[in-house]
Amino acid sequence: MDEEAAKILQRFKDRFCDVSLFTKELKERFSRWFNKQNGRRGTLWMDRFQSVFVEGEAALATMAAYIDLNPVRAGIVGDPMLYEWSGYGNAVGGSKRARRGLCKALNLPQDCWEGRGLERYRLYLYDEGVAVEPQSPSLGKRKRGRRGFKMEARSEAIERKGKISPAQALRKRIASFSAGVAIGSERFVKRMASRYQDEMGRKKLPKSHQDPGAGGFYVMRE
């Protein structure tokens, strides 16, 4: 039965470098164990992908705010801009794509994030994200409250007209930079870029530019 044995062995050999199959079987076995431990059924990551058709900027802004406020309501961060994996966090961190998307949700020109876009969306978030106490009449029959901003935080955002301080912007921008960053004067950053190029054997000098969102400092991204 050498021929049959060779077929069986070949099936196992074909699996050796199949990462997709490995991941699939790992998830399946872990799911069975997890379900047994917790008395549940179905796949572990069931219903993780959802899509919703949204009509109009008002509904789009509501949807964007709901997503950006989730880490605040979950108690992960106190300020939505500090959450790295969100549209708002990316927009404050410098992502042009995220900024254009939020400007579109606010029915604003896509190039006006600095100023109108940032301020209007931040005020919108702090208005939508106020915590609701369990005894609040707005909850109706629901007994559980909703975590979010305290009224003091909302009042502060309104008082600042949605603006963030240079110190907040700088801390956020630094947190959004990748490893090996340089930040400071133009001369300092260019000197560090040259050193980086020599030590890493790079053909091109890493780009450095002045970033208004980081308080006017020069930065090197790589």
C-alpha cells in the first residue's frame, strides 16, 4: 500500500507551509475550547464584520462620532484623540486621509481640517459623548447609564471652542510618530537624518519637514 501511504503523507506535506490552514485550524480548536469553558456556541469572532448604508452628512457624522466615542465609553481613554486606532485619533495625529474623511462627514471642504474641521468635530464629540446617569429621564426604561465625558470636560471643550492646546497637539503628534523619530529645530533634525542615513546605509536622506500640528517643530518621520 505504498501508493496510498504516499498520498496520505503528501496531504500532510502540503499543509506544512499553509499559513491560512494553520490559522483556520488554530481558531477552530481554540473556539471549541473557549465555547466549552464559557457555555457558548458559534464561531469566536462571529459577526465581527458589519456594514451600514448611511445617507447624508448628518447620519455620517453620527456614525463617525459613535465609533470615535467607543474607547471613551469603554473607559480606555479620557479623550478620544488619544486613541490611536480611530479616525479622530488618526486625524489629530496627522493622517490626511482621516482628516478628509471627517471633513466630508461634517459637510466641509476636505482641506479645512486645521481650524473649522478639528474644532467643529471636537465640539460635536464632546456634545454627543456626555455621560448619562442611570436615573436620567433620557434613558426611558433602561436602567443602565452610559459612560462618557463629565459635564466639566464638555464645558472646557466649549470654552476652548473645540481647539486643543499646543501642548496637547505636541504630545499627540509625538505619540503618533514611529520609532526612530527626531523632533526639534531644522538644523537638529537634518543632522539626525544624515546620521540615520549613514548608520542604516540608506541611499536617500530621510525627509524632514516643519509640522504646524507639532507646535512648528521640524520632524523626521522614519
